[in-house]
Amino acid sequence: MPGPTAADVERARAAVGDLVRHTPVLPSATLTERCGGEVFLKAENLQRTGSFKIRGALNKLAALGEEGCANGVVAASAGNHAQALAFAARARGVPCEVFMPRAAPIAKAEGAEALGATVIAGGDTVDECLQAATARAAESGMAFVHPFDDPDIVAGQGTLGLELLADVPDLAKVVVPVGGGGLAAGLAIAVKAARPDVEVVGVQVDAPRSIADGIAIKHVGALTGALLDEWVDDLVFVAEDDIAEAIVLLLEKAKLVVEGAGAVGAAALLGGLTNPAPEGTTVVVLSGGNVDAGLLAEVARRHETLAGRRLVIFTRVSDRPGSLAQLLACVGETGASLLDVQHMREGVDLHVRETAVQLVLETRGREHAESVLDAIAAAGYEATTPV
């Protein structure tokens, strides 16, 4: 399968330009300060359908043409490609079906349905969904649209690289997520064909079940793998905890909602897996923002706990009247705010006249949290922090 060229990416720009947003490149004071080099964020999470995938989907439909789309299109996806193809197909008046893993984020599945696609549970993994979608295409005559291993898809994703060249005159380095490899390959072709000196670093996850679900696949494609070998300078792997922290940092400091897959570039910089260019601007591609609110809340709670601003305490009190009130009075004197309190009698080794209590407190930071624990201990309570 021949790979796309820089000329193919240029042609893709014309094919997708009526619907694709030219997303902003924003300075990140926090990453610049922490990582020691000028860092900007390519906010592709603000793209239509919430990710870069719309670029490739529109370009593929343009390449298929009216005849190729006559029976509709079918795809497999963890979510973002499904929404992008659904949007593109609706815009071009083409029927669309998408096969998604059973555990795909609810927001992404509902998003694809809202855009007019027929969503089908195709298995437990993206690979199983790819097999189901390929079989559906063969039996129905629908055009199969691969999420990444297709030259038209790669060329479409490469239009993001053209925007970087236009918007960042001193572009020196790009840090970009790698799942199937379509975005990184297309971007690298577009950027390095014009500026061979620009370094492109891909970021992957090494976990089949990751909060970066958009890139948690077993392997890159045959086409994209060869292109990554040719065009991308380096590949690094990030840990789950670093991704979670990057999501919160982008939310708190940049005021941007970014999904796990979209945050891996920031995570790689924060974790020291790659460093900003010593001269010029480093751009981190935030590839998507389609994150379930529940996951976002869990990540935020975890961050608050690690930062010492959320304290969970497990202790025991007498079951005599007033005992809990005495404990809460002790906590109140420390200045901590009570968020939740639970009595726990089952599954805990207790004296017959005891009850277990779990408190969730809001504190002002690690030092305040430590002072709360000291005060509780001084009052005679044996407290542990299970979270």
C-alpha cells in the first residue's frame, strides 16, 4: 500500500477545509516553566466532534467519491473515529455504521448515534470490531473506512501539521499521541517534508485497558508503522498515573478538557520522557477532548488526594451517643471541611461496642492534612488513610 506524500496532504486540505476547524495553538506557561523550554498546545480537542479524526474521515469520503459512497460507509472505532465518520457522513449525505467495543466510553457511543450513525457492539477490543466491520463491508457493499491504516486517512490527519507550519514560525519539536499511527504519520510527513529539522516524537501507552482508550490498541498499522519508522524521530511510553495528572493539569492551568489519549504528550513532557527543544517552540498536540464526566471526576478526586487537598480517614469510635459528634468537633477545630461521613459495621474487625467511621475531608494542602491527622491522634483516635 503506497504511503501518502506531502502533495497528498496539501490536496487533503482542500477536501476537508469547508468543515474542519483551524484549531488554536496556545502558549502553556505551566509546561514552559516546569519543563524548561517554550511549550505551546495544539488544541485539537476543540475540533468538530472533539478530536482530529474528522480530518481523515472527510478526506476519505472525498477520495471515495459519490460512487464509492453509494452503499454507505462502515468503520470500527473506540469512539473518536466513529463520531468523526458519523459527522462526515451526515454532512455528505452518506449512510454510516460503526462497530465499537462493548466497553467504549458511553459519551463517544452516544455521540456517534446523535450524529446519525448506527452503532453496533462489535466485540471486546478494537481489533475484534475491525474484523466485524470488514465482514459487514464485504457482505453489504458498504465502503470500509479504516481508522488509521489508510493513505487517505493519513493524508487527512496530516492537515494538522500544515496548520502548525502556518501558525508556529519557529517550530522546533512536535509531541504527538500514537495509537494506530495515522495522526503522527500524517503530521510528520506534512511537517518534515517542509522542515526536516523539526523533531517529531510519538507518545504511546503500554496498557490494553488505559484511560487513554483512544490510543490503547495492540499495534500500529502496516502502512502507518512503516511511515512512523521513516518519518518519526522517537517513540516513548507513558504511565497511567502521569496521564491522569496531565489531564488535571490541562484542566486546571490551561482550562482545557482533554481525554486521556489527548493528554499523553503533556504527560511525556511532565514525566521527563522527552524534553522541549532547547531553541524554538515545542508543540504538544492535544488530540481529543471526548472524556466521560465520570472518569474526569475520578481523575480529579485522585489528584486532590495526591495533592493533599482531599483526605480520607478511617477510624473507630464508641457506639455511645455523642461519640461521633466529639470526633467531628475535633475535626472542625482543625479547619478542615467535612465532605462525607459513613458508618461502617460490616466487614470490619470491631469491638462489640465500637463502630467504624470513614470521613472525607477537604484540606488546604499536605501540611494542613498532616496537622488534621496529628490532631485526631492527639485526641486519642487511631486513624488510617486508606486512600
